[in-house]
Amino acid sequence: MTVSIADIPRIDFAKGGGLLPAIVQHAGTGAVLMLGFMNEEALRATLDRRRVVFFSRSRQRLWEKGETSGNYLELCDVRADCDADTLLVVARPRGPVCHTGARTCFGDATMTDAERLSFLGTLERIIEQRIAERPEGSYTARLFAQGPKRIAQKVGEEGLEVALAAVAESDDQVIAEAADLLFHLLTLLRSRNVPLARVVAELEARHAAARRPHRE
């Protein structure tokens, strides 16, 4: 369940002697970032501040992640498991999460397919940033300034190049052409103010419809 201030009395702090494990997950990539512990006061502070606050077992006090480094965790959501004795904290990190400088406390290596695919969301945000800031020499900003017709033309060209590479080129060339196509497609979606999430939702809806039993 999603946890709000009003839900705190329903959380079972007693089972763990007043402390609950709090697993922190990246809101964008789904990566597991770290494990901390929260008592009731830390959970309440997290929900109030909208920044993740833990209870330090070594220092025996509350500590807000990033209070010295500045690399805080911006809270998106807190969920309790089915027994209400473990917390899942969904957050956006503002800087490296680990004290070693790694992006997670489990190292920098990408661990899941979902994390790798999530780069499309990162790329979507980079495209939006380039368009907004228009840095000198930016291909994205220059293409966007040429308008939707030119962007659509590029999508068509890149799609043809993918098809041709699939027939006559190596896998590496197919991958390179497909990467070009995805970039230009994301730029086209941005020109129409259509987030990639809506395209994904459409695919999910089609999949769900296909799995429904057909009636005679």
C-alpha cells in the first residue's frame, strides 16, 4: 500500500523493535539504490520533508540522506509490503547515492534489463533539455528548430536505413541504424508534446486486449 501520514499507525514497527528496513528504488530506472532503516519518526520526517530520512543505528539519531554531501534523495512515494513491516521508498537521487561515489550502494554496473531500457526515458529528458536550452552546436536543437516536417522526414529516412541494414548489413550496423531511428522518433514525439510513456501505455493496452478471452 502507498503510505501517507495518516497510514503510519498501520505500519508494524513493533515487529522489528521499532525499526523497519527501507529499500530505496530509483523512480526513473527501477534500480535498487540502497537499504536503510526507518523508525516512526524517520518515516514521518520523510513524508513531511519529501526527502528521504533514515534512523542511523550507529549514531542513534535521524539522518537525512545527503545532509553532509548534498546528494539527497527526493521522495516520490513510500509503499509498505503486505505485512506492513518493510518499506519500499521510491525516490529520485540528486547525485551519487553511495558514500564511495557510486550511483548505488551495490555498484555502478547495470543489473537489470529494465535499468538498461530506462535510458530511453533519460534520453527523452536530454532531448527536452537540449530543445529548451539550445546549446551551441546541438544537433537536437538545430533539428527541432527546422520543424516537425523535417523531423518526420528524418524518421522516415532512418526507418528506411534500418530496413536496408536488416537485409544486407551486419548486426552492428542494424543496431547503429536502430539507435538513430529511436533518437529521431523521440525527437518527433517531443515535437508533438507526446511523452514516450503514452506510447508504452498504448502497447500495454494492446497487449492486455490481446490476452482477453474471445467470446463466440
